[in-house]
Amino acid sequence: MIRRYEVQGACVDVECLVMGMLENNVYLIGDGEATFVVDPTCNVPDILEALGERRLAAIVLTHHHADHMGAACALREATGATVIASSVEAPLVEDPKKVGTSPLPVPQACPVDYRVEDGDVVRIGNMAWKVLLTPGHSKGSMCWYLVPQFGNHAEGAPVLVSGDTLFAGATGRTDFEGGSEEDMRASMTRLAMLPDEAIVLPGHNEQTTIGAERRRTIARWGREE
């Protein structure tokens, strides 16, 4: 059984599906013109039901861990959507392997149709998402950032899709293969440059804001007061 709700106050339409044994947040994000999904963990039929009549333009994978890409291949086959991953993570999406101490099973391999680099801008519909490479949880973890200018709700807040880089009150683990405390510290410093009002859409648990995390999570990494 999944829990499904809409995220309020963002500059684009965001629907969250809480799914799987680790209660992953699977996001359907759109601007009225196009829709994409972030980190489909499992249960393709449930994702398709939530999608309804909307055509899925893309499948965005913030990183290669099984709980974030478990349904990616099947969803790609069902919809024809373009799979997007960072160029660092793409080889592990296409040829998965067990990650360090993670108890998760090895996911089904998934072709990556579009590999992105740090600083790229990815256009989906009228949205223009900035790619921020944020290693720490894995070598090629990425966040996506959107400013209201490129959303369908100009009065809404900027949005950061953060995967397992930044949570409400925590960061992702750094003790898996490819993880690094030094990299995570640098990534926190980078995310601290975003505006306080930016809504953070994490891979697990509740949504938060950059302002809230600047005062607790980011501060703990020693680069913010």
C-alpha cells in the first residue's frame, strides 16, 4: 500500500508517492506540459495509476542504489520514457552491483538514455532544471534545482530534488561504497548557497527547506554558522 499526497507551495506541481520497504519518496513532477518521475523504487502499476492519462517524459535517477532505481527498467519499458542519470552513476545503473554494506538486493539493470554532467540544464516541458553533482552518499549522486521562472507557479518556491544527499535533519550515509564524508561536506557547502525558501524534496521522510537545514544539518558539517 502506498501513501500519496501533493507537496504544497512549490513552483511546479509535485506529487509524492511513499513506496517500498524503506518508504522511499517517489516524485511525479510536472508543469502542465510535461511530467517526469524521480527515483521509481518499485510497484510500476502503482506509479502508472498515479500518472493517469499523463505521458511520462523522463525517469530521473538521483543515484544508483536499488531502492531508488528498482522499477526504472520496467517503467521505461512500460512508458518509453527517457532515463536520465549522472555520467558517474550511469555505468552502475546499467550494470548494478551490491553497494558496500547495503543490505539491498542488486536491482535490475536499466539503460541510461541521457547522461548529465554537473552544471547541465535539462529541459522537460517548459521546466529548465539545473544539475548539481553532489557526491557524498555515492560518487555520482546528483540534485536537480528549479527556480520559479521555469515553473508553472511563479509565486511558488524554488525546488531542490535532493535524493539521498539531504534529508530533513540529516544527510545520506557516507559509509557505503563510493561514499565520502569529505565529498558530503563539500556538497553541503554547495547546497548552502541556495535560498532559504527552496523546498527540498528528499528521497526519504518529510520535505524540508534549505533554510531549515542550514541551521541544523548543514551547520553540523562545519562550513556554516
